[in-house]
Amino acid sequence: MKLMSRINYWKEKRGRTTKWIARELGVSPEIVSRWANNKSYPSIHTLFRLAALLECKVDDLYEVVEK
């Protein structure tokens, strides 16, 4: 089982930039990019904050992909 990020989808749907999200969460744009490109994952606390910023559910930010 693997998690696939849908952050870029929601970011584009809401018209938000990586830089804006990073500023709102107090992290670098590189960190947000890593989350969006499946290089790392946010903490559960940050995941809930990110979902609130993008006006979606936490479940919407990642999907399970069977290998």
C-alpha cells in the first residue's frame, strides 16, 4: 500500500500557490513541494491545517494506491 498525494490537485482547484501554503503553515516552499511530490509527508497536525487551508477533507489530500 502506498499513499499518493493529491495536494497539487487541491492547490490548483483552490487557486493557491506553494509559496502561499508554505507561508500559512510556517514551512518552506520546498517542504510543501516534497509533500505534493510524494517525497515526504506532513505531520498529522499539519495535515489537518493543510486540509483547512485548502477547504477539503484530510482524506482528500492523499489516496491509497495498491502496488
